[in-house]
Amino acid sequence: MQNYRSTIINKDPSIPKGAESEVVTRDNPGETSLERTIIRWNFESSPQGARVFWRVISSIPDQVKNTNENWLGNTPFEETRSFNILGLTYANSRDVQIEIKVRRPGYIDQTKRFNVRQAIDQQEISAFFDLIKADEE
């Protein structure tokens, strides 16, 4: 199965030549094509002003570790940034997700997940959050 999967990856035209086996590490920061791929991050909410957090959700924690939430900013939020997720490769990027959570006092927290490989291919992670008021009791 491993040979079959690596054969498919090597034939994938969306992977830059020679990048299929690159692994994001702390040893050579910024050296992989994944780290040099710029992704547009764009989040909006109604009402605006919600706090935006992100974290890594991995189904392969022996290769790519899950992370704690990191604060990005408040909505509306737009930024370009690269993926510097330790252990990430083109081969395992389909098994990793980015979770975006928005919070605003008086409203229910909302969460959306994005597949890392799709984000790489689309060069974007974006979402609109229609916030729902929390029941005040």
C-alpha cells in the first residue's frame, strides 16, 4: 500500500517536482515548498468583532502533532501566511485539518474545519460565520 500511495503522489501534477518527500521541520525553517506556499486566510462574521482562533487537527499524530488554539485576530480578518506545520508533507496533508473557531461574548462559539491539502490546492482558507446569540438565562 505504501508503494502504491507514493506512486500516486509522485504522479500528482499539483505537487512541485522534488517536493513530494519534503518534510517541514525546525532544522531547516522555510526550506520546503509547503512552507513557501502562501495561503490567503479570510474570515468574516456577522456581527463583526469576533475573535478568530486556529489549531491543527491531525489524524496522524505520530507524524503531525495536534496543536493548541492560537489567536489570529478579530473579524473581519484577512492575511496571507504559509503553512509551517511541523511534520507536514504533501503525502500526509490530506490527513491534517485546520480548525477555525470564532468567539464573541453573548454569542455561541462556532467552529469550521478545512482540509490542509485542499487549502494548499486552493491557496485559501476562508469562511463566513453568522453568529447566533446565546440564550441569556
